[in-house]
Amino acid sequence: TVVGWGRDEFFNEYVPEPREVKMPVVSQEDCLRSDERFLALTSTRTFCAGTRNGTGACTGDSGGGFVVKQNGRWTLRGIVSSALQDSRTKSCDLNNYMVFSDVGSFNRWIQNVLVR
């Protein structure tokens, strides 16, 4: 689940309330197979998610959290990072996957910063 104030489905830049979208995580292989441009956007510290159905995080959502509910607790799984651009709208391509920074891959660094 991603929550944010990014552009809506009509590409309005201002939304009065945060919106929520559920985005399933997909394998790195599926992400790369879907569009070769993801090769430049992904790494071992990222993951892809989305439904490719016109919904997803968009401009203005960057830096927001990708959260999952496990055993009744919300956990930060990722950070909204990047998306491919739709050549027609010049905005995020909501018919493609999105790339998220994988918070778990930064866990050691986060723990070191927290104990300082």
C-alpha cells in the first residue's frame, strides 16, 4: 500500500487529501521483462511493484512509504523512488510498474544511525 498526495488519475497536481493505492510486489525479472528501461532504474537495493492498470504512485508521491501489513502491524517495506514516463502525458506511466527503494537493504545503516 502506498499513500500520498501525488497526481490523481486525471493528472491533477493538487489533491486535498492523501490517497491510497494497493500495489503488489513483482519479481525483478518480471519488471525488467516488461520494459528494458527498468534496467537503468533498478538494482539489488530496489524492488518493483504495481498492477499496470492505470493506478499507482505518481508525481508528488516520491519519498513516500510503501507499507505492508504483517501480523496486524504495518511495516515500511520501501520508499517511492521512480517510474517510467508516459510519452503522451509527460507524467508517470501508470500502466507500468514503479520502482521503490528497498528499506530492508538499508537496515544495517538505519540501525547504525539510530544508535548514534
